[in-house]
Amino acid sequence: MNLARAWLVRAALLALGVGSGGCGLLGGVRVEAVATSAQKPANVAAYLAVSAGDEPLTELEAKNFHVYENGQELDARQIQRSLLSRETVTHERVLLLVDVSGQPTPEQRAAYAHAVEAFVRKLQPSLSVSVRAFDGSPGLKSLGDFPRGGAAAGASPLLKLNPKDASRDLHGAVVAGLAELDRAAQASPKPVELGTLVVFANGPDLAGRTDERQLDEALEKTEHAVIGIVVGPDAGYLGFARDGVIHAQAADTLPIAFEEAGARVAATHAKYYLLSYCSPARAGTRRARVEVVYEDKDGGEHSGSVEFELDATGFGPGCNAETLPRFERQQAAATAQGARVNQSTESDPAVVVPPPSTNEYAK
């Protein structure tokens, strides 16, 4: 089954007159542009994903981001270089699927419930989590929706669940889970989508309602991250989990594996940064470059960069880098792994950006 990701493709991102050069890799650091924008009076913003090899780079600060225009590094203080909160422009959601096929015993369901609670507890401080169950019957069974920062999660519905079909509709559950993440993102007014699907499975698909071709097509159409959880070493049936598989040594260590999966999801989401600055350009087209530089725990320096084109026509004084950027969805946008520009706002590139107090995406 061909599960190649489209997220390595480089293509133009044209957002309100701005083009992105995709991603850059230098010294082991990959910097990917999810979206960029340039608007009057002189605001430039870049929504970036940063990783070192296969590992997300989290907890970076504004000082780690160096901004260049036409090859010249810009003074961080003069351009008001800032990292803005992603919450204002980002819809983030995590969906956990739990395999209850094979008529699990009450003891097994209790173990699953304990593991689900560990997963949600790990993520709930920073992310909203939804939990669904699947067996051999079509569709997903809701076990709860847990908003970010909400009350402690309880998985009691899992204890009461009585699976009606002992078969396993694994492929169908994955396709349905991806579709649910898509619907949630489309309902959000925020322009950038970060979705993650986590799938705990006890074995391969048995129902056969959804074949591998259909599963492959669903995966190729989505940018959601997909992570698997399994008991034991054999996870061949989790080949669709392109963002990694977490292995529990035995059923009684499932809570540890679920918590590890939660930590991986948190890191996957924390690798995204919203960089904003005020361009000194006042006319014409500029080639912008953002370079990320960081030191590892051994003091070694690593860097990577991404380039994009911006149109500074009509730029002038009065820029505030804390202003909310305006991103637009584009037909041919190449996006970073796990993220995509979700929804456009109808606006004219000539219109001056609203002041910082305006927060339309969050409404």
C-alpha cells in the first residue's frame, strides 16, 4: 500500500500577495512554511513548523528566529520580531480511536479506560481531545469530548460499552476518524488546522468494508498526523500510522503507552510557531528568509531556513508586530506535516491590518 506523504512537496503558498518556498533543511533542522502573509502597513507573518530530523523542536524562543530580506539580516529590535500565540489563528484537535472488537472482558475494558484517562490527562492542559470506540460494526461510538483545560477526564462510558460486533472495522474507523477531524476543522473560523488521529488497535482489519486502496486514498488527501498504539512488537497492520507507532510491552502497560502517545502528540503540535515582524521594505518584491538557529544539549549549533516572497507595495510606517495576521487558504498550498491552511477570510491585500485588539478568529 502506497502511504507516501505529500508534505515533502515544495510548491507556492500565495497568501495575500506572499509566496512560500516550502521548507529548508540545513544542519539537521527542517523549517516548513504552513502559511505566510504580508499586509499594510508593513506586517509580515509566517506560520512555521520546525523539527530536527524526525523530532519536533519545541520551546524555541523569538531569539532563535533570524529574519532576512534580500540576503540582509534585519535587526530584531527594529522589526519588532515576535512569536505570537498560535491560538488566535489555529484550530487544534486530537481524536483517539479505541479498538473494542473481539468482545473484551470487563477487566480489559477497565484497562482500556485507565489508558484513555492517562492519554487525555497528558493532553488536556493544552489540547482538546475526543475519544471514539470502534468494533466490527460501521461507524464510531462516542466515548466523550474533553475540551482543553476542562475538568478531569473520565472514561466510564468505555466501561459500560457493550460491543455488538466482534469483528474489527479498522480501516473504516481510520477513514471515519479522518473525516471527523475534517468536519471539525471546516466548522472552525480559524484559518490554520492542526489535527492528529491516534489509533489503538488489537489486530488487523477483519470486516473488509474499507479496502487498502480506499484507506490509502483517505490518507493521501489529508494532512492530519496519524499515530498508532499496539500491544506487542507486531504492528504491520498499523502501516497507515505514518507519524509513528507506540508499543506497549503487555496489556497491563497500556496506560504507559497511551501516556507516551500523548507526549508525542503534544510535541507534534508544539513544533509550530507563529512568527511576526514589521518589514522595513516600502515598495517592490522582497525575498524573505527565516533561519532557525538552536543549540543542542551538548552545545552543538544547528540551523535551517525557509524562504518566501513578499510584495511590499504600499508599505509604510505604523506597523505593530503584535497585530493578528490574516492568512488565506490557497488552491495549490503545500503544507507542513500535520497542518494545513483551512479557511480563507475575504479581504483585500490593500486593506490595512486590524489593530492588535481585533481578534476575529477567536470569536
